[in-house]
Amino acid sequence: MRPHTLTVPKPMIPVAGKPIVYRLVEGLAAVCDEKIEEIAFVIGDFGTEVEQNLIAIAEKVGAKGSIYYQKEPLGTAHAILCAAPALDTHVIVAFADTLFYADFKLDMENDGIIWTRKIENPSAFGVVETDANGIVKQFWEKPKEFVSDEAIIGIYYFRDGAYLKKELQSLIDNKQLVNGEYQLTDALTNMKNQGSKFKTASVTHWLDCGNKDATVDTNKVVLEMSKAEKLISVDLTLEASVILEPCFIGKGVTIRNSVVGPYVSIGQNSTIDSSIISNSIIMDNARVLNANLEGTMNGNFSVYEGRKESLNLGDYSEVK
């Protein structure tokens, strides 16, 4: 996601007008019947503004926001254990560079639940193999031969957070490393071998935000699925322009002499002038002039100015 992640952590990049992590939190809240008491964010050193924004996201779903730090990249199990004080009761663990849509409610009486999605090429992902009752038999990391098409999307539920914490600490105490990192799947395997029964919950959509192209595609899907919502700010300044919905347009945006959409998200206080833009993300306080853009991401406070040309083409001319 460079260059965007030079100034903004990946989970805070907007998709259809909301940070990825905010949409993830909303999705998790929607499948939980119980109130979410706390959302613990495990981060590096991203500064006070990012931390305040994360805490505000937790508060928007009625939860307390907490910040914990992973100072060394020692793997997923280590990252979760960095938030040890938040692991004492029911726990959902979610990696914040993915989005999902689901039509189930979380059954919190299960020992654990692994969110999965059936995919055509499971060899590139961690997968689970289940028995006839839907109980996980084995966890596999990027299997070379087919064992299952249920890919792990990076969201997990644990009924007993204290037990999870104990098993994560056991990995570290016993230096159970894989390529120099402590992996959550090793803790899951240890818990399964000790009698925990993990089930799977299949999501209807699994949306990747791992790179620019994937994030632009995810923006398109989210806009399509959000068409019933009010996505265009009432204070939009629209002059001699057309908007082809669905689009998200934030507060304070000005669009002049342009065609915008479909599948465009424009952040607040941005200006589009004399341009054609489709299937793109334009972030806050950005400016686009004389451009024809498709499949692009323009960052906060960015300025992109194309060229105005006066052409005189003869018969059979071809300009590319």
C-alpha cells in the first residue's frame, strides 16, 4: 500500500468513506448479540492522532477503546498477547486489513469459531479441514495439495479469552517459533489437541485491502452493497457535472465540469475540476484537474493536474 502507508496505517485508509478498520468493527458488532465492552487495538508507533481516531471508532459502536503496542514484528500470536489485559473473557480477534459480510449471528457458546470463505485456490492461504459435524480437524498453512477450500480470513472467536492468553504465553515461554515468529495457528492447534472444539462460520463476502488494486476493488464492492444508504453529502457543490452512482462523496467537496463515477469515493474538502473519474478513491483535501482517472488512489492533500490539449488530427490518425 505504499506510498499511502507512509503517513497513514493501512487499516485507516478509507473505503467508501470510512476507514477499513471502522467498517471491520461495524461488521463484527453486527454479528454479536452481546454488547462489545472493549476494542483493543494493537499497533506500532503511529502517533497520537491515529490513536485518538481508533479510540473514537470504538466509541462509535458503544465500546471502550484501548491502545496496545507491538514493538517488534514477532508474529500474530505475539501481537495478540500484547493486548493481554483485554483477553480475560469472550474475545474476537480480527486482523485489520480485511473486510467481510456475513448473514449469521455469533453463537458464543462454542469454544471457538474460525471465520472462513470457500475459495477456488486455497493453496495460497491458511485453511481449515473439518469433520462431518463441522468441527475443525486440522489447520493447514498454504497446503501444496488440496485438503480444504475453506480459507481462514483472519477473524476468530474464543469463548475463554484467559485460556487463549495462557496458550499464547506458552508459545513464547517454549520458544515455539516458525520462521522467527509466534503464530496464532500454533496456539489454535495446541488448544484443539487439548480438547477445544472449533467450528467454522462462512462469510458471504471476503474483501481484501492488502494492496492498491485490491482496495480499489473492495471500494467498488462496498459502494455497490451500500447503494441504499445516503452516500453523497448534502453540501456538495456540483457545477456543470454528472455523478454516476454509486459514489461516496464527503463533506465540503466541489465538482466542476466533470463526470464522476461509478464506484468513486471522494473524501472531504476535495475538489474535482474538468475531469472524468471512475472506480477510484480520492482521499481528503485532494485536488484533481484536467484528468481522466480509472482504478486510482489519490492520497490526502494530493494534487494531480493533467494536460489540456488542443488537437488537430488528420484522417486515419491514431494517438495513444
